[in-house]
Amino acid sequence: MILPGLEQGVLLRRYKRFFADIQCADGELVVAHCPNTGSMLNCTGEGWPVWFTRNNDPRRKLKATWQLVQTGHGRLACINTALANTLVEEALRH
């Protein structure tokens, strides 16, 4: 699956279940929507690499969505639970 406009950063923190502070390589601080409401204890390590997308919809309060994280064990985890079924379907087709 290709997520258009995927950008990389580093996770600074996740808070209030729906917010994540991400620092980009150029130093920009992005507050991203976290679409996963679970505890995510194994996916929220400070300093872990993350990937997010931006959205310019004027109705959105947060212009970025956290999509993926590289866990402390080096595994890639999908944060956006809305993508799970699409990813599995695509993998099975290939």
C-alpha cells in the first residue's frame, strides 16, 4: 500500500489519546491526530521514528494524521486502524 504524501518524523509524545507531537527532520513541530484510541503501550516510545500524512481540509482541526511507527523492536506498526482491512486485502491479492 502506498500512502501518498507520507512524511517521516520522530515521536515526542502522545497525549489525550488523540494527539501526538512529532518533530520533523527540519525541526518543524507537528501536532498530529492519532486515529487509534487504544493504550498503544508498545507503540509510543519517545524518539521512535514515525510517519504521518498531512491534510489541508479547512474543516480539520489537526492538519496531520499519524499513520505508522517503528517500534523499539524495529517492527513497523500501523497506527491508523482504518487502514488495517485495506492493507490485509492488498496483501492477500498480491
